[in-house]
Amino acid sequence: MLNFLFKRIIQACIVMFVISFIAFAVQSKLGDPVAEMVAITASAEEKAAMREQLGLNDSFIEQYGRFLKNALHGDLGTSYFFKRPTTEVILEKLPATLELVLAASLIIIIVSIPLGVYTAINPNSILSKSIMGMSIVGISVPVFLTAIVLINIFSLHLHWLPSYGRGDTSSPFGWESGLFNWDGITHLILPAVALSSIML
């Protein structure tokens, strides 16, 4: 068991390293981030000072090495889009992400386990074959495409559920959550169903 966990941890570290390297390389080719962070009226000297402050004049290897070193200490740098520390932005968005993961996990548990048990007990029934067929479709279709279909049906045509946003939130335990009011829950239904579809 420990050997299995160790291998999984090593694999996860390798995957994160590769993904971070690719993302860092792509981001470095998307243009000058300083242009997004300073005012249009900023002088060339101000832009040059900003580039020096952010270390953008260094080589790619130096920049990536510095990123890895800082990341190990919990510093993911500055978000060029939000113009704020990346860690701060992630922590701000984390509650909504955890809500979505929780809702999708509940759907998977509540729906998948009973259907899986029924299919195992009655493998040759028409319902079991239908369940298997829908499961294959759910695995095969990308989540974003499932989301588009759900939005098209339940939001644009039937007008039953909202198509975007988080809805009203409250802070009963010190963090904002949409799980404690109906509007927040209705905004969570479509993305949770779409995310869970790949595991049903």
C-alpha cells in the first residue's frame, strides 16, 4: 500500500512538473505581460522598470527556475490578469471550486453506486444495457460539450436553470458559499451534472 502511494505521489509530482513547464513556456510566448499590467500612458522607462522588477529580462530557464523555487515556498508569483498574487486569487476562488467538486461527487455517489449495483445484479436486462450505453456516452463525450448541451436544453430553451455565475452567496461559517440558499444551489446544478457525467 505504501509502495503504491509512493509511486502515485512521484507520478503526481512528475505530472505537475511537466504541466507547469508547458504552461510556463506557453505563457512566455503569449506576448508582453507588462503591457497588460501598466497603464496605456506608461512611459518606456516605467515599462522597463516593471520588466526588471518581474524578472522578465532573465532567460527562460532562470525565470522557470525562480518560479519553481518560489512555488515550493507557496509563492506562485503575480497574476498578470488580476494584477494580484496568484496564491491570493486561487484561495479566493477555492470555495466555489470545492463546492463544485463536492456537488459533483455527491451526484456520482448517489447515482453511480445504485446503478452499478443494479447492473452487476442484472447484467442482461434492458435497463442495465441502457445504463452501460449511457455510461459509455458519458465517458466519451468531453465535459465541456456536455455542459453546452445542458445549457442549451435547461437554460436557453426550458429556462429552468441559470447558465452561468455562482448566484447569491452567504457566509455562515466565515467563507462565501452558495450551498445555503436556493439561488446558489440552482446555479450549481448544471456545472455539477456536467462535471459528474464523465464518472457516471
